[in-house]
Amino acid sequence: MTSCTKCQTEWSFKNKAVTLKRITGELKCPYCGEEQFLSKKAQLQMGVSNMIIPATMLLPLPFDIPLPIHLPIILLGIAAVIILNIGLVKLSDKREYPV
Ligand SMILES: [Zn+2]
């Protein structure tokens, strides 16, 4: 569940997808207009999930998987990361930096 820290309105999947596109900047709640930020925990979790992409690129190497099979695996990995990241969006009322 991802809700605005001010008006407590739950954000839809679409709201969160828009959030990802502006991951570095500030976000505004589409319901009350209050500024929202991506929480530190969400940023860390996304950082971990993003590692799926290089993993899908390197994983087939030891198995000598041909490119026509390798390529869809990479694309699948990227799609999985995008969906995963949208699910991981958590909001904070102040700017947080993952350290
Ligand atoms: Zn709000």
C-alpha cells in the first residue's frame, strides 16, 4: 500500500508509474497537491531490484545461450524490474537519501 503522507489517499498503480519517471525530482500527490518524496527504504529496495538487469545479462554467459534466447531473457528482466519498482514505491514527506 502506498498512500500520500498528507491526505492518506492511496496511490493507484498508474500514479506510482508516473512517480518512477521522475525518480530524482520531487513528486506531487495527484489528489491534494502536497509534495511527496520517495522513501529511503523504497530507494534501497529499488536499487536491489535493479540488479536483476545486469544479472539477466551475465547469467546466460556460462551456459552459452544463443542471443535469440538471451535477448528475451534480458527484456523480461527489464520488464520485471519496472513492475517490481512500481510495487516498491513508498512515500515520505521529506527528501531522503539512501546512504
Ligand atoms: Zn495527498
